[in-house]
Amino acid sequence: MILVSGCLLGINCRYDGGNNRSNALLEQLSAEGIVPVCPEQLGGLTTPRAPAEIQGGEGIDVLVGHARVVTKEGKDVTAAFLKGAEETLRLAQQMDIERAVLKARSPSCGCGLIYDGSFSGLKKVGDGVTAALLKKNGIVVLTEEDISNIR
Ligand code: SF4
């Protein structure tokens, strides 16, 4: 079983109500048991919702209270992002899932590179909040862009 960002599977859970369906990814994972997950929805946020980015650090810093997640309008949504990460981890652990493919650059799902908090499209090195928590707990996290490394 493998955990996959719902938006990559075509579920309309993205902040703007759309998705990031990747046919290439679906083809790559066709032999796997897929568990779709959207941490931001699991954290209680609505769809659609305001876009948010991590400011003052990256996902691991949010986990220890040294950075926060804010919307473009400046609303602090850190608690929802933390709850979504915890719920995602709980699901993964309950199902003995050891691998995840998550959406690149997202403040929840991004792995290795995320938007930099300026809402300008610029990126910074780091993980999203959920990716950071999963990695901290021994789950291998990749993005759809490095899926070729998963096998
Ligand atoms: S990137 Fe993650 S949190 Fe954002 S819509 Fe996709 S699954 Fe949900």
C-alpha cells in the first residue's frame, strides 16, 4: 500500500477546488494499492480554501513551533496544517504504510522544495508539514516528480 496525495489522483481537493491529476503517476502506480489522502482537508480546512504557505522556516520547523502556516490574507492556519499532518500519519500507521507520493512544493505535501512563503511562486529548500511529519516517523516520501525512484 502506498499513500498518495488526493489531488494527484484527480480528486478535487486542491485549494482552488481543482486537482493535479497525473496520468503518468497513475500508470506508474497501477499495480499498487493506493490510499488517497488530503492533509489539508483532514485538518478541517474547506475546499475551496485560501492558498497558504509556510513562513519562518519549513515543515519541520512548523512541527516544533518555530514557523507557521499563513494564508495569503495573513490568517494563521498552522493548527489545521498540524492536525492534517497528524491525521495523515495516524492513517499511515494504522494501515502499515511505509511509502508516500505527495504533491511537489505544497506547504503540506511538498518534499525537498516548497513555496517560500512570499506567495510569489518562489521556492525554498524544505518539506511541507505533512511530509516532514511522515519522514520524521520513518515513512519514505517522494513527489510525483521523482516517482521513478520509488521501485
Ligand atoms: S497538495 Fe496535499 S494538501 Fe494540497 S490538495 Fe493536494 S493532497 Fe491536499
